[in-house]
Amino acid sequence: MQISDMPMAQAVIDLEELCAAAHSIIEDIFADDPIQGCGKAVLQLLRSRPDNLIQFARDKLHAYPFKDVPTCWRRLFTDASISKAISEIEWHLSQTKLDHRINHGQAAVIANDGVEIVQDEDWLASVVRTLDTAVIMTGAPLRRELIETLISALADSEIVKQDPAEDQRSKRRKLEDDTFPISEMSIPEITNEIPRARLSLTQFETHLVNPTPVILTDALSHWPALNERPWKSPSYLLQRTFGGRRLVPVEIGRSYTDEGWGQALIPFRDFMDQYLVRKDLVESALRNEKTDQTSQKEHRMGYLAQHDLFSQIPNLRNDISVPDFCYTIPPPPMPGTPLADKDIPELDEPLLNAWFGPAGTISPLHTDPYHNILCQAVGRKYIRLYSPIETDKLYPRGIEDGGVDMQNTSQVDVAAAMAEEEADWSDAMGTEKTDEKFPLFKDAKYVECILEEGECLYIPVGWWHFVRSLSVSFSISFWWN
């Protein structure tokens, strides 16, 4: 064997050993593993019939509200997904070895053992889709680290680097303009501005004695996401998501309170292409117009919202850090307000969520059960906040169809109310104005701001807030109590 052949050979051996170890892990079931509840007959099919088990477990997942799904079915979906992914990796490794031997004048016969392998143009995307679906749908109990190890090893392997299709994708990425398109919303006039301050930890603790919203400056300057590993670079984000193959949940539509709103699991690259990078589609969504006159298909907003992206993709988690403010001890919800009587679980660590989308995405007026530091890594946002004492003027929703608790969300469409202030469009459309439908809303007092890149906004627990992106925006919320 020549020296030039060794990296390929070593990469194949490493992946083979990892796949074999992964098979052993999912087949060596401990007595107290919740997956035992699925039954021995089911578990014996993990290696030979993973597709059937995935569908079987999926049906079980959909038979319960998510919080009530028995752990055994979440475990089964996860382990069957890992088994399927491993089988596909092993098959392609065998094909790579076959090609390697043929190129060196050796003969080889590959046995497929009757397992059908779909040869996609990008088979790696198929493997990643299988593993990420398990993480997103079930949380991958007991298997999160194993899944990330498999994806990371695959991304770093020579089998990826020597894939001709991957080489072409890399070349295309280098030719692309490495910026997001400039498509900004009009900036609202700010009349009740939230103060900005550069606070030390001690000063912030003093502020918590009587907590009100405040913009914290100079708190993110050390984040790699704003410096040497910039999140405002599309190519960098694609690199950190395995060429954009990582699967993410995307909200489709303007707001989760609108009719027709939905969700989809799509590759990160498709999310960027459809909703962030293509300027024609971005501007079309802003106008809420049809992009293709022949297809009559309306292009809608796409928003990666309130997703625990950083436990799913640790590569991105390493680009940020939890603000020190989140390790203070904040006060409980204000007495006499809706959250005061609720049993809110105590958090051991701050909860992180990602909010990534184009200009025009909104979060409707709502409250959260925790204190929040909202950090702006890319772009800018308009944010309006109302104190909990204004709750009666904000018309909270109630328990809706299917027993869904929507009491933390207002019936008032703040975006529509702001549009009415700018132009009397509602009369022309024959629709009821906000102040006619919700007469107390106009008297509710609020504060507001434009949150700029590199700034943080402290939102006290129970404060109502409406958020609208003014440009392509990437924010991270840190909940704590």
C-alpha cells in the first residue's frame, strides 16, 4: 500500500469500527432500559428490519400527546433510526472499498444480504436526515451523544472529502456571495424606548430587585459567533451544519396564531435557500405575493423558531456562551399576575433556543414562564413589551380546541394594529379595526426598542412581548429562574 492510500484506508477502518461499536451499543440492552417495554420480539428486529420498526414507533408517537409518549417508543424510534443509518453507512463503505480495489486491479464481491439501499445522489443527506429526525422527534433518549459522534465522524471522514458530488458542492459554495441579502422592513418610530446600559453582574443583580426591561450592551463582544466564526456568513453556517444537511424544524407562515400556519422538517441548506438567501423569494414573502404566476403557489415565511438547535448541533453551541446574568437569582413572577399562581419548574441550567429567519418574521404578543436574556447575533429586531399589570387590556386567549393552553398568547395582532396606525387600510378592506375589536388595547402602556446586533435584551418573567425581525436575524434566548 502506498502512503497516499493510507488516509482513505484508515478512514474506512475508523468508520467501520464506529459502526460496529454502535451496533453493539444498541443491541446490548440493559435490564432497566425503557426500551425493554417494547418487547423482545420487537427488539430482535432492530438490525434486520429498522424501517419497519421506525414506522411502528412513529405510529406510537402520534398516538399520544408528546409529553405523554411512553419512553419505550421514543427509545425504539431512536435505536431503529441509528440501526438504519449504520446499515446505510456500512453499505457505502463497502462500495468505497470495492471501488478502491477495482482501481488497484483487485477483484471484489459485495454481498448485500437482501437489504435494499437507496442510492441517492447525496446519500449522506439520507443518513443525516434519519439521525436528525430521531433527535428532533424524540429527543434521542440515551443516544444523543452516539448520534452526534456518528454525524461528526462521517463529516470528518475521507469518504466525504473524496465524494465527487461533495467536491462540486464545495466549489459552488465558494462561488456564492457570502452574505445574506439586504431586505429590511421599515423601521417603526420608537416613542417609548427601553434604556440601554452597560451593567456589571452586581449592578444587574441590583436591577433585579425591581425588574424592568433593559438592553445590555457590550455583553457579547467575546462571542466567536460575532467575530472569527461569524454567523452572518452563510457559508460558515453551511459548514457547521455538515454542508447544510442537518435537519431543522421550520415554522411555515407568518405567525403560529394564523390559519394555515404549519411546520416542516427540512435540511438547513434548503431552509437557507428558500427563506434567507434567494432575494426574490425573500422579498416575495415580505409582500405576501405569489412567486410563480404559472404554479399559482404562494411563497410564505419560514422561521426556525424556539428550537434547541445547540444541543442538536454542538458545533454551533461552541460559538456562543451563556451570559453571566443568567446565573443570578431573579425574583418570582409579580404577585397578582397570571404566572404567580402557576407551578413553574426550577431550572438547573438555562434553557437555550434559536430564532433564525428572514426579515418580517414575527412572534405574536405572548409571555414566557421564565426570565429571558435575548441575545442578537445577526441582524436587528423590533420588540414591544407590556408589563404583566396590563394583562387585562391584552385579551389573553384561553384553552383552545384539543385542550391546547394558549393563555400565554394575546388575541391582539400587534402587527396589524401597527399597520393601522400607519395607514387606514382596514376600512378599505372592510375588516374590523383592532381598537374596535379590542377597545382596551389602545390604553395599554408599553416600552419598545430596536435590538441591534451584539446587544442583549432582558425580559422579566411574565412581561408580554411582540417581536418582529427587521432583517435576516439570528437570536438566542436564554431562559432562567
